[in-house]
Amino acid sequence: MSDTPLARLRWRCRRGTKELDTLYGWWLEHRYLEADDGTKQAFEALLEVQDPDLWDWTIGRGQAPRADWREIIHAIRAQHRL
């Protein structure tokens, strides 16, 4: 992946709160490049979700409607013990 698409994803990981910035930025930096194409597409789609929903799912106040999103969120929660 060239740096330009990765830079765009870094920008998209900048959310409305520092917590979401940190959590989703972590996944991008530590898991994205090693992920398969389907997981990468799922992550990119997950970044389209509104912050309140993303936050609720991330802290376990709800559940993402897609299984592939839940896997990403689970990895984030496991890494950060949420």
C-alpha cells in the first residue's frame, strides 16, 4: 500500500474524541497492513459509522450489526482491556 491511502486512513481514524482516535488509530497502525482484503474493507466501512454508535459498540454498550466489524472491535477491546 502506498503511503497516500494509508495517510487517508490515518486521517479518517481521527474521530470526535481522543479515545476513538487512539483506539482506531492503534488498529490501523498495528493490524491493518497484516489484515486480509476483506478485513481491510470492513475497517474502512467501519470508519464511516457515526462516532456515537462507534463509541457505544467499542465500550460494549451495544453491538455492531456486522460480524466483521465486531471482530475488529473485539481486537481493539482485547488490546485495550475495554
